[in-house]
Amino acid sequence: MRHDWVFDVLHDMLSYARRNDLPDLALHVERTLAAAEVEIAKADPPRRPARSETKH
């Protein structure tokens, strides 16, 4: 998926917030992760295999 880097960055931010006792930031990042998952799933639906990739 071309959006993997977004999730990597958000997970890094969440880890940072938790390690540094920043609960409000952690909460916002958790909500942002959830929103990103939903929104990106809508914008980037699962790829269907091309006809040449399917078995006959």
C-alpha cells in the first residue's frame, strides 16, 4: 500500500508520546490512526488481481 509510511510515522509518534508521558498527545494520535485507517481504506480499496494474474 502506498500509504504505509503514514502509519509508520503515526505509530512512531504514538510511541514517543507514551514514552514521554504525553497522554493527551497519545490520545490524539490514536484517534488520528483510527481516522487514517478508515479514510485511507475508502480512498485506496483493495487491489483486484489483473486477469493475467488469475488462474483459469
